[in-house]
Amino acid sequence: MIEARHLRVLRAVAATGSFSAAGRELGCTQPAVSQQMKALESSVGTPLLIRTGREMRLTQAGEALVRHAAGIIAGLTAAEEEVAAIAGLRAGRVRLVSFPSGSSALVPTALAALRAAHPGTRVSLEEAEPPRSVEMLREGDCDVALAFRYEGAAGAEEWDDLVVRPLLTDRLVGLVPEGHRLARTESVAIADLAADPWIAGCPRCRGQLVEVCESAGFTPRIDFATDDYPAVVGLVSAGLGVAVLPQLAIESVRPRGARTVAVEPPVRREIVALTLPDLAQVPAVAATLDQLAAAATR
């Protein structure tokens, strides 16, 4: 196998005409140059240099290798510089996938801080709900996935192969029309909303809603379902039903014509940032995780 250090020595010998002069140029001894040349000739399986008096002359194979060495060494130097820039966060790319309320409440603050600290690091953002976002991470389509799971829900082991950075615990709150009979109460039992029509959210949230309601003794009548939180708020504000939304989603939408109420028993979801174990060692990915955690704290 040809090594870059051997090519650098060969170029120095070709330029200076001797082992001793090449050694002075490279800052090493003449025997060290001779040893590296023997190792290179052994690797390629043919002589590269011929001694003529006090000077060294390239063979045809040596000339060919020197001709290609410049490009090889230049490419390696460029690669080393690029890797050093990525390692030093002067460059790099992170592909982030997030669910909508995370995109609006956590991601902007985190990415603004990341850009201020490391302007050479670029982050792209795509939206997807779990479990699709987690699948994208495992399939190599993103580097960090912002995801959530409900407390007590089945499948807690689904992230066992991933690096999990806990960010915050998000409580679900009830959303009722301004004129609803329970709009002035601080908290309601979810069973008190059994007779109301419901507006449901994303598929995972919808499934959680049905489970919570059924555990309270009723099956919700879902009249509308949408992944768009402002649409949920609009439908509730228009008096078309009630909803249960994550607090994180409410913070990113200003409900007009609707009121929030605490729901009992409390329903919580864990918000996390996920990545693969190998990716967690990449400086730009690690910095992104740190800034997401800081944004969640703020």
C-alpha cells in the first residue's frame, strides 16, 4: 500500500537529487530517507530510483509515481484541511428532523445560538412526526431527530439503540371554545368532556387521546383530525369541538376565541433529541444536541 509520507519523500528526492539533500529539506536523516524509499519500492514492487554517481535518478516507474504524487498529496492536504475544519466546527453540516411544535418552539432558538457560536456549521431542517423521524435517523436520512413519546406508553425500548438526549417534559392541556361551559375552570377531568365533539392532532397524538379517553370510560367522537396545530386552534375557536394539545404547541400559537384548561389525570410526553452512537461523536452533531438542550432549558 502506498503511503502519503513515502510519496512526499520521493518528491523531495526527485527535486534534490539525493537522499541527504532530501533529508535536510524534510528535516530527517539520510538513513530515514533511504529506509522510506525501500519501503515504497517494496510496496509498488519495482525500483523507483537509480544511483548515478552521487545523484539519484528516477526510473520510468519513479517518474510516473512522482507525476501522480502531486495530485495525490494535494488531494490529501485538502482532505486533511476539510476534516480539520469540520472537527474544529469551522465547517460541517447537520441534517435535523423535527416534529412541528418542536420546530417552532425549540429549533429556532437552538439554531440561532449554534450559528452565533459556529457560523461555519450549516443545519438543514425537515419536519416529520415520530416514528417516521426515528426511521429517517436509522436509514441515514438525518443526523439528529427531535422526537417525543408519551409517559407510560408501550414501546419504551424502541430507542435502545440510539443516543437519547432528554430535553423537557411537555404536559398536555385542554383547549375549549371561549363560550364552553368549562372555559372558566382551572382544570377539568377529561371525562367531563365525554359528550363534546373532538378535534384530534397527529396520528400518534390521536392514538394517545383515544387511550386516555377510553381509560376514563368513554370513546371520543372525533369530528376533525389535522396535523396542523393552528388549524386545531381555529376549529376549537370556531366552537366546533374541544381538543387536547401539548403545551409546547400552545406556546407557538396564540389561541383566540379559545381557552386552555389543565386536564386531569395529567398526560405528559417526553421531548428528546436522538442520534446514532457514531454520529454523537461528530463535533457539529454534538454541538447541535447541546444547543437543543440549552433551548429547552430556556
